[in-house]
Amino acid sequence: MKLSISIAKTHLLSRPKQTLVAMLGVTFGIGMFIAMVSLMTGLNNFTEELTMTSSPDIHIYNDIAEGRPTLLSVVYPDALQVVHHQKPKQETLKVRHALQLATLLRNDTRVSGVAPTLSSQVFYNYGPVQLNGMIAGVDILEEDKLFNLRAKMKAGRIEDLKAHAEGIIMGIGLARKLQVHHGDRVVITTPQGYTMTLKIVGIFQMGIGTVDNIRSYANISTVQTILQQDPSYITDINVKLKDLHQAKQLAPEFQRLSGYKAEDWETANATFLTGSIIRNILTYSVSFTLLVVAGFGIYNILNMTIHNKMKDIAILKAMGFAGKDVKQIFMIQSLVIGFVGSLAGLLIGYTLSLIISKVPFNGGDFIALDHLPVNFNPRYYFIGIVFGVATTAVAGYLPSRKASKLDPIEILRG
Amino acid sequence: MDHVLRTHKITKYFYDPEKFQVLKEIDLVVNKGEFLSLVGKSGCGKSTLLYVLSTMDTDYEGELEISGQRLTGKNQNALARFRNEHIGFVFQFHYLLPEFTALQNVMIPAQKLGRYTRSEIEERAYEKLKMLGMHEHALKPSAKLSGGQQQRVAIARGIINDPDIIMGDEPTGNLDSYNTGLVFEIFQELTHTYHQTIIAVTHDEAFAHKSDRIVEMSDGRIVHPGGVLLPKMQT
């Protein structure tokens, strides 16, 4: 083994240019893999985080659009019936016994937080113009537990909402459109025509335009008042789980328990997650292609080396090197190329990722982003080196085996 | 006197381009310390016989025995190990590994065998090179040596493991007369002083005539077994 290593080393060092070219192939492949995977997973994590900030793990609400069986089909389940343009009946969005349900859910060991809310469409009056938006009535401290609102406050504190019965915390995009600031007053109107003046006690930024541009938070009682509803009127229950990956399993259970629609975050954000999957597929397929190309390079160079070294191989075999010893010599060469090349690739990948992470990037109004998100998870560096060494091992195996099978007599006899 | 190598009815065919019997029931006994030349016209099968004797060619019928071990039917790995320990090679083209120094070339078979430590091997390699007058060139890359020098290094490499037999395929075929003389002297010294057994295939009549025993082949048979030192036939 030691002898094989020393022979392999001599072979590699005696043709530094060829060795370097072979290594560069791997280096480039791995470097690009690291850079791409860092950026892609960085983006994925970023979007996932955004998704998490804007949607609860499980959202329980009264889904009026939920298919309602006709009376006929209940009475005559086998009968043929034709109903055109079925419409929902006048129904409130209210979740009945919401507060009791919230208490019940809070006692579930798998749940870490429950926030009953009610939300309504409102118009924000801006001079003669009315801006369309949403107002959510929340217990702000509960809401903070679920969405970490505190960290997203740009002005004011969330406790200020508790202190002001007629306060409102507004999304930054909305505040900008209305040209209002912390401490200003804003007039809102419900679709039913109820008007109220609220004081802005805080401004938040979630980082997503669709939230920041339309949503604001107020106390539950405030929203109940503007909707002219009783104090038990709650339209949504947001649930945070201890393990958010359980959401998909638990949602149906909560749906049965509550009797209302329970939607998990994965279903609610299917488009975001599909994007992640596609990005992952893209990253791995491009990296794989690069590595295959590098693998062909190594295969070629090793094949050439072995062709040039036929005489040496023959004499080594005559002197008592078995086929496996010869194979070892060339496998060591390809593994060294793979390992050193991959290490250099990791370094280059890291440098590229570092550069990418410093590049200014304007996410525009839609996403609050000033530079590209890059993931420096060591896991991908580990995958990179395993990937690189494995590719070179495969690429090196075929020529090495050929060398081990070489018949020395044919060469020695000339 | 003990025999080192013995064959029994070795027969070999070539199949390409058509079936052709290249060796016909070769019986050969080589004794210890014998300097044997294998001669014959081109195509008589002498090189083919040498490669069968060298254990590298296993595609034959009959039996081969070296140093009391029956080698017919052993697997390639066992044969490689056997060659490493018991057989030294000297070829027409010197076949040194060009990236290594003369000393490293000599050391490789010993490192493969692993009987001695590295420093012992280095010492022994120096010793062999000195014996062949090459110790001054020990640290030169082998590609930088002249043909005669390379062949001497190759001989040093062939004897580093104190083999039972040295096999040479036209060991002087590519050398000028001066170096041919030199190599011959080395062989003679090895046999006479160290009782080294040598089997050399050669075209060189002068070389052959100076060796101890000439085995002449023709059409795949031994037509003249030599026999200056041939003992009583041991079947």
C-alpha cells in the first residue's frame, strides 16, 4: 500500500500540468455546486421563513365555500339530481365557541401557541381616496408568540396596542401609501359602512409586499366593534405547533375536532414550496452535469496515463505486482485528484458564496431584501466533497481496471 | 547438484490467426548456479518458453516447477508474489520506471516484498548498485542514464530480492559491444561468485558460447539440450 502510494505520488508529480488540469475539472464542478446550492438553499430558506411569518402552521376558519350537500342528495343518496348555480346561504364567518376551542388546543402537548383572531376587509381613507386592505383583530401578545411580531416592528412597541383600545399597528407599505407616521390618526371604513378613527401606535414590516401593503393589527374588541359583532365573534384560529412538519398530519385531526376547515401551511403555500423543489432539482442536475463532465476529463486523462505507462505496468507486473496492486496505484491517483480537486472546489465555492452574499440586491416592494440570501450550511460542503470523490472514483475505476487486466507479455515481447 | 527449475511436457498453442503448436512437450531441468543460454531461430518458441518459465504466461499444458514449488495452476496473485520473491527479470529494453531514480527503481521490488525495512532496503540497493559499478549514479533519474547504465540498474533491480533465477529476454540485444561485454561479465560473476542461476534468451552467438550451457530450440522443441552441467536425467 505504501509503495503504491509512493508510485502514485511520483506519477502525479511527474506530470504536474496534466494532474492540475484533471483537478481543475473537479474543482470547477464542486465549486459551482457549492455556490449554486448555497444560493438556492439560501433562497429556499428565505422564502420558507417568509412563508412562516405570513401563515400560521395551522389555520382554522369557517370556509363558506366548502361544498354543501343538497338536501335532495341527503334524502335520496342514489337519486339523479341536477342543481344549477348552487349558492351559499347567508352565513357568518364566525367560528363558534372559538375561545373554548382555543383553550382546548392550548392544552394539546403538540401545540405551542394559539391565537384567535378576526379579520375583516376595510377601506383606509386617504383624503378622498379609499385604499383597500385588511384589519386583523388580535391579542397582540398571542400573535407575537406565533409570528414573532416584536422583531418586525419598525416603530412603536407591540405593548402599546394593549394600552390603546383604539390603536392600530400598520404594515409599512400601507403606512407609506397613506403617508402616515407613528402617532398619526387614520380613518377606516368597513364594507358595511361603519367608520372609525384609529391611532397608529406601531408600524411593522414582514418583508412581504402582499402583507405589508394591506394588513394592520388592532385589538379584538376594536374589530368586533367596527364589524358591529358581539364579543364572541372570532373568524380565525391560528395555531403554532412545536414541530411545524407535523402540520400536514395534524390539520385533519383539528378539522374533525373543531368542525371547521383546518389548513396546514404546506397546503396554503404550495406555490412557494413547489418553487423550492424546482430550484433544488435545478441545482442538483446542473451540479451533476458539471461533475459528469469533470468525471469524463479524469477518465480521459487516466486512460491516457495508462496508455503511456503500459511498459511500466508490464514491468511492475513482471516484478511481482498483482493486478490489484496496479489497480491500487491508479485508483490512488484518481482519488487524490478527486480529493484535492474537491477541497479546492469547496474553497472556491465558499469564496463565490461569500461574494454572492455581499452583492446588493433590491427585492423591490414585494420582498424586503437588500442582498442575496446565501446558506453556509456545512452539510453542503460535506455533500460536495463526497460527490467529488465519488465521481472521480467511478471515473478512475474503469481505466484502473483496464490497467490491472493488462497482459505484460504482449508489451514485454514488443 | 540441485535443480532450480524443472518442466514436464510443456506444450503451448497459439490460436491467432490459426491454431499453431508453438511449444512441443518441452522437458527442461535447470540446475542451481547454471548460466543457461536459450538460443534458436526467430519463431522457434524460445521467448515463448521463457515467458512460460517466468510464470507470466499461464496458458500452457504440462507442468512447471521452480524451487520445488509446483506453479502450474496457481492463481495470478500467487504467481505475482512468487515472481516478486523468486524471479528477477532483465529485458532487452531496460524498462526502468522513468520518473524514479536509479536507486528507487532498484528498491521497488524489495519494497513490494517487504522483507526488510526501508533503510535496510536502501542499503541493499546501494550494495547491488555498487556491485554493478552504478552507485555513483544512484540518485540520478533513470531516464538520464545511458543504455548500458540503465541495463546495469535493471540487473541490480533483478537481483535485489536474491532471486532463485534471473530470466533475461535478449538482455544484451539493445546494447553496443562494450556494454554487451560488461553485462556478460556481470552475469558471469553472478553465477560464478554468487551461484546465481541465469536463463537468458539470446540471438547473440558470442554471448551464448561464453555461457555455461546452451539450449538450442527449433520448431518448438529442444533440439540440443546442452548439458555441460546436465545431471543424470531425472525425468
